[in-house]
Amino acid sequence: MVFIYTTCLDQDSAGGVCQAIMDRRLAFSVHVTPVESIHITSDSYEKRPEYSILIKTNETKMQDIEDEIVAHSNDPNPFIGVVDIRRLNHDYKERVSHLIQ
């Protein structure tokens, strides 16, 4: 299992990313959270609202999910990071492992 983390600039874009992923059954679940981001600029920094998305999935789905994020995000160069999960409780793994295609 892996977590894929990305952000979108607004709620509509985040919803489009999540819907595309779930419509194709690429993930066990997605979690969307409004956040305030602080980004460095060439001479200072800026604060802006964004939506963070945490996606729980299998490693085999990473490229398909990345493709959906790029296709549906309103950010021209979205951050997409992957975290490998070393250990997962057996009952959860058994419950969700057959749910994605």
C-alpha cells in the first residue's frame, strides 16, 4: 500500500481529481482537506488556500492516479508525492485489497 499526496488550488479541482480516481476504482479511499499553504516566492512568501488530497491505494495504481491528477488538477505543475507504507494491519488489508481494480 502507498499514500499519494497532492494538492489542488480549489475545491472544484480537488473534487474532479477525487471523482476521476474513484470512478475508475483506483484507490481504497481519498481524503480531502482544506488547508492554508505558505509558498516561498523569489523575494518573500505567499499564503493561499488549497485543498490537500491523501489517496490510499496499491503501488500498481500510482501511474494511473498520477495521470488523473495531472488531467484534472487546475495546477499546471501539481505536486504529487508517494509514501510507501511499510506495515499495515492485516484486517484492514484484507478488507480493502479486493476493492480496487
